[in-house]
Amino acid sequence: MRFVSALRFIVSALLLVSVAGCGYKPSAKYSREVTGDRISTSVVISAQDPENTVVIKDAVDAAIVEIFHASLASRRNSDTHLVLTISPPSYTPIQYDDNGYVVSYRATIRLKITRHSKDTTKSYNTKGTYDFIIDPNAIITDQQRFDAIKYASIKAISAFIAMVSAEGSRR
């Protein structure tokens, strides 16, 4: 029993030393170097699909807190303001059953994110996808559509965060 505890301690210590010794920094640190600690957001409302705007706004705000480890602020008090524009979502059949009915779709969301900082304005184009299953010979329900848009938006926002983190690591 003591041997297992000692072994766990040694492995944990070696892992900690190797991670700390190699200069590892989380991507949130790099992204904060670009965006700052206070971020505000706004989403351009789509005339075709205004319900999706709310879903995307919530996903963006959650990503800022969870992934950027930054706080949401009013535009006046923010270091960076993000303006998101969503293109209409597309649904592509990706799987059919034996009778030729669609049983799986891929939802694709494209976001244009414009980052306004104190001295810089830069635009990013990202894409997120989400695959989901439906019953044969059925239509996509509103709940499935909202979930697909939400999860595809989270992937698109994650791609944006990766771009911003890469910018921060080059600084």
C-alpha cells in the first residue's frame, strides 16, 4: 500500500516538474495577451433566423468565461469588443438508411468575428460543425436544430479562440 502511494507521489512530482520546467502556459494566458481580461460581445441579429442569435450569444458568453478565463464587461469598460455575425446554418445529409431515407445530418455554422481592441481591429472567419441523428423519413425538430446550432457554434468559437491563442503565443 505504501509502495503504491509512494509511486503515485513520484509520478505526480515528475509530471509537475516536467510541465513546469518546459515553460508550459495554458492557451487562455496567450489569448488574454491579445484580448485583455475584460471582454464585451454583441451579435448581429440574423433577419432569417433571429432565434439562433440568442443561442450563439449565450455560447459566446459561456466560452469567454470558461475558455478565455476572462470576465464579461460592458463595451465601455472592456479591453476588447467582439462582434459576431452568423451566416444561415446549413444542414447536409451525411448518412442514409437502406431505404434511402436520411438518418444523419451535419449542421454547419460560419461565424465572422470582428475583434475591436483599443488600437486594433481584426476579423476572423470560423466554421463549426455538428453531426446529429434523426428518425428515418422524419424532419429536423426545433430542438434538434437549436442543439445543432449551439454545438456547432461552440466549435466555431473554439476555433476562434485557437486563432487568438496562436496570435498571443507569437507576441
